[in-house]
Amino acid sequence: MDNLIDQLREAIQLDRLLDTATRLIAIPSPTRQAGEVSDCLADILGQDGFEVERPEAGWPTAPAVAARLESGSEGPTLQFNGHLDTVHLPFVSPHIEDGILRGSGASDMKGGIASAIEAIRALRDTGALTGGSILLTAHDLHESPWGDGSQVDQLIRDGYVGDAVMLPEYCSDRLAVVGRGLAVLEIILRRAGEPVHEVLGGSQQPSVIAAGAELVRRFAALHEQLAEITDPVAGSESLFVGKISSGEIYNQSPTEFSLAGTRRWLPGTNVDDVRQQFDDLLAEVSDQFGVTPEATFHFVRDGYRLDKGHPVVAAFQDSAKQVMGAELPESFKPFVDDGNTFASIAGIPAITHGPDAHGAHTTQENVAVDELTRVALVYALTAVGFCCDRT
């Protein structure tokens, strides 16, 4: 094993990895606009000698990228999957200073994708993959609320799926064994008519603010009930309100009240039941106050649980021990990602592990260069441990 680690570590070329990362980061790719960066990734892989496929997967604006490394021998397929789109924030160009890579997507998750690609290159260059295969996929439509996750959904349905998947998101300190599902809630309560001064009839109008206040109160009460639904690792279900808005001036009766928040649930909870609970509560408040609701229950990802007895978990933990000196502790996944989708749609184990990166969903994304090479080595070793003959 020590000899294999040395071979793979030597085969991981930092300059090549950073060139890939900076080329990807240099192309702005807010969600729904990842066509150019997808083309760039396809060119990089093609120039490396990999055969590249471009499945549309329901999104011809930015066809996905798929490439394989075949060992030529039987064995399982380990998939490396990542998203190329970024959140909608001002673009920051890539730059490296004092061993830190910065720029839009550096942490979420173009740096991680570059690490996964470098792992595949190292496996090819060393010939260490003596069984099975690696499937790399990358896509658009990940980040909510601009994307709906439908491209990776369709990739799975179209057969671009391995026997297990690894996702290089910025989760480095744990083996995430359970995670909550997520929906984004967006609500507008409206009344008929125009905005009007309070003393000229405004106080006699149905109050969208009163309706909104009752909705917030009812949501808070529901959150307290949900706190009783718990998992020893993942915590409890929740309903969170993060934004409310109404009115233009202090003495005018407004016609709209808006609210936005999140609903999170544990594995085993049926998302249709969650949606119905939301619809019923909203209808009750709307009827009580005589307002008209316009609501979106934006389903993001379902709940997630990892099969800890699957061979890929043992391979990953062995790789972590070899590279970092110890297996990672089992814990919860603090966010939702495409691993939730692979678990729920494809039914395969999904391990979220990437660099110790910072600034996700801000303009300050950054990741240490050393972390990128560490992830590449962990991915390469996991692939050998999982794909090659284990008898």
C-alpha cells in the first residue's frame, strides 16, 4: 500500500491540477449559464486523451460532460460527480496567493472537480486501476433556487451512474452518513384592490400583514412540533423563515406580503406529506384573512442516508486513514447536495468528501492548494480500493 500511495502521490501533478481549476474558475457560470464552462471541461478532458460524451440530459443549453477510465477488467464503477454552476453573485477571477486558490467556484465546487479529474489522470498514468472503471460526470442546474437539479436527475435516468458515487463538495472533516431533505418556500399573500391610505379605507381592507403575521406564527408553532421529530445524528426536522416583506410606507394598506424560508425533513419522511402539510396550513390562513396565496414549494433534494456497510465506505475510510492518519468520524451532512439525489433516485451509496474549502455562496471562495492534492489522492486510492479485485 505504501508503494501505491507513493506512486499516486508522485503522479498527481500540482501544476496540471491548478491549470484545470483556474481554467474552469475563469469562466463565469451562474446556474443555468454553464454552457461555456462545460465546453471548456470537455476540451480539457479531450486534450488529455479521454473520450468525452456530451449528454443533454434535458438541458441543451449546457450539455453535461461525461468521461470514463476503463481498466479493461471486470469490476464495479466508481462515479465522480460535480456541478459546474455557481451561485448568482458578482464574478471573481481566479488567482493564487500564499498557497490559496481564490475565485468564483474555487470552493463550490470547481476546485473539487479539478481534484477528481487529477485523480483520474493519476490512475491512468500509473496503471493503478486494474479492475472496474471510473465515470466522471459534471453538469449545470445544481444551485437553488435558480436550478432545480433536473439535469443530474436525467443523467441518472439516462444511465450515467456508477455502482457508487463520490462528490467533491466542501465537506472534509466527516463521513456524512445521514442528511435532511430540503424545500425552499416562497409565498405571496395578496388582497384585491390598490394600495390605499389607512384613513381613506385602508384599515377596512383585508390585512395582508396580519395574514402574514399569522402565517409566521403558525410556522413557528409547526417548527416547535417538528423539533420533536429527531435523528440521533442529523438532528430534527425544521421550518425556518428567513425573509419577510410588505408595504411601502407606514400609513398605507399594502396589497402584498411576501415570505421566504426553508423546510427540512429527515430520511423516511414522505415529501408529498410535507408538501400537503404546507398547502393545508397556507389555505387555512388565507381563508381566515380573506387573502389570496401564491406559493412555491421548491423541492431541492430528498433526505439522505448512507449504507455504512457498503464496500465503497470501507475503501474510502481506508484511504482516509492512509492519507490523513485516521478514519473520518461518522456525522451528518450539513447541506443538501447531489448525493441526496443519487441515493434517492439511483439507490447507490453517495460519499460527499472534498477539500477543506471556505467562502461557499459568497464572493470570498477560497481553498488551500494542498487540500486539492489531498482530495485527488484520497479519490484515487478509494477508486483502487473499491474497483479493483478485493478477493
